[in-house]
Amino acid sequence: MAKRPLNIALVGYGFMGRTHSNAFLQARRFFDLPFEPILRTVVARNADRVRAFADTWGYQSVETDWRAVVERGDVDLVDIASPNDTHAEIAIAAARAGKMVTCEKPLGRTAAEAQAMVSAVEAAGVANMVWYNYRRVPAVMLLKALIDEGRLGRIFHYRAQFLQDWTISQDLPQGGEGLWRLDAGVAGSGVTGDLLAHCIDTALWLNGSIAEVTAMTETFIKQRTHTLTGKMTPVGIDDASAFLGRFENGSLALFEATRYARGHKALYTLEINGADASARWDLHDLHRLQWFDHRDEGRVRGWRSIHVTDSDHPYMKHWWVPGLQIGYEHTFIHQFADFLIGIGNHVETAPTFRDGLATDCVTDAVLQSAETRQWQAPASHLKVT
Ligand code: SOE
């Protein structure tokens, strides 16, 4: 039977525009979807480059102003993969026009921006989702299942790190295409919103709400040339960010993100310690889950490395044969497939905009705590689905 078309307008053609486009093309080949995704149009300011992007990925048309697409009758879903300062305005306009909206992380530059986006999608009653893709790594999904089954027992500790090293050079400019993450006006914050936000989203999902945090941030390079003006300009982003905290379930949080950990490119690691078992995961070895179960017989007890590639592991029956691993791009394919299947079943797919707001409340609290040198409670303790 012919499937219903789902017409997509993508806004933004950078790294994330590519990951999303790949997901739009691949999801239907590996999952039984209730819709046929159609790459209707892509929007970006540079006309030549957006045309080249459309040719590469198979978009049917191009636009240079997002306002031209959000109300188009032949668009069902607006997907926002443009810099952070554009998220709120586009999402709110798209929701008001009755479109489904998906948005790159962080949802807003601040919780206030994210709250306005949540209000818009909820008032319009449109499907929405934030691309916190690491939830969809099969090994992380397996960990979620093990936690939900109660196999770890009472949780004592959750620790996470996201380490990179790409901004160490002081000659690196800030601002403009590719480097907007270094411009506080555009990005909102530095590693707190960009990297720590991933750690927080996964943690809220796996271990519940965070009650309070005490944080510190640092900006190691205080000024950089701005790409758009050519002038040396103060740097407003945080280069490194770390916090201690408490989860509502009584466990302790220890989180760190930095772009100044020489030698680390995208080392996202997390560990959770319970009374009965512990687990570790590492993005550089993403198909493995390290698992220690204290209930094992003492003589053979120890850390085991689960190769999460078998057909009874999350998502894996959709891919190759047992033992063959998948990678980063598949997390976006899984997330998009889950989103469409959710719409078909009339259920929300997490992380929704409301979940994205919960993370923004924690990142706001982290930044406030670093500034005031006081413990901070996130603005609202929202339910994370
Ligand atoms: C930054 O370098 C970045 O691309 C983030 O923006 C992504 O969210 C993260 O997954 C990888 O690193």
C-alpha cells in the first residue's frame, strides 16, 4: 500500500543538516515507516551553497529565507538544523503554521527561549522532537532497559564527561559559518549548551531529574578575531564547564565538558554505579556496554564488555547480521524512524521539546551557579519522558 508522503523542509546545511538528511533518506530503507519521507526543500542563506547541498542530497527545491517555507502548503515537517539563535523564531512560526517541528540541540539558548518553543508546539498540538541523538545508540538504549528493569539497584553515582580539543588554538576566529559555536550571541553558551547538554539529556532520561548543582566554568582564550567583522572581540562562551550535583533519587552527579582536553575529539563517556551493578559507556567505542554485576558468582565476577550487535539488542535486528556494528549516523536514523512510527501510533517521541526544556533548565542553573558561586536548583523540575 502506498504510504502517506511526509514533506520535509530542512533549515540549515551544516554538519547537522547532513546527519538529518542522511536519516531522512535511510530510515525508510531499514524501518517499516507509516510515511514516505520526501525531501521537499532546504533553506540556507548562501544561495550557491544551498543549491549544491540540495543537489548532493536530493532536495527538490531551495530557499534562502526560512519564512518562505514555514507556511507552505506542501511542507509537513520543519526540521531546524541551523545555528542556535534561529531555533526559537523558526520553531514558533512553524508550530503556529501547524507544522511538525524537529530541532537540533540545545532547544533554546536559554530555558526562557525553550519555554516559548514548548508553549508554541503544545498550543498548536504539533508533533515535536529535539535531536539528542545519543539516546539512540543501541548500547545506551540497552543500558536504559537494564536500569528500568531495576538491575542496578539503588543508584549512588552518575558521572559523565564530554571531551574535545578543537578550539585550543588562539588563532581560531569566532563567528560565521562553522565557527558560530564560539560566538556567545549565536550559540547562547559554549560547551555547557553544546556538549554538557548531551550529558544532561542522557542523564535525565536514565537517572531522573537533577535537584541542584554547583558549577564552575572557564574561558581560556579571552578574545578572538570575529569572522564577520575582522575585529578582535571578547569571547563570551565557556570553554570548559563542570558541575557537582544531586539527583532527585539521592544519587550524586559529577559532570564535565571541555574543548581543551588535548587528544580527545568527541569522548563522551558515562558511568552509573548502583548497589547491585555498574555500567560504563564510551562514544569512541559506542557499540560496547561495559557491565559489572555484583550478583555474579565471586570466582568469575568482573567487568564484561557487551558487544551490542546481536539481533535481540535495541535496533540491531534492522541492520546487518549479529556481530557487525553500526555507528554515529545510525543514531539519527533511529531517532527519525522512532519519530515517524510514534506519529503513526499517536504517541509522542522523546526527547520532546518539553524534555529539551528540562535540559535547558539544568544548563541555565549550571551557568548561574558558575557565575554566583552558589548552589542552584534548576528552574523547574519537569517530567522527562
Ligand atoms: C561540537 O563539536 C559537536 O558537533 C556538537 O555540536 C554535537 O552535538 C556533538 O554530538 C559533537 O560535537
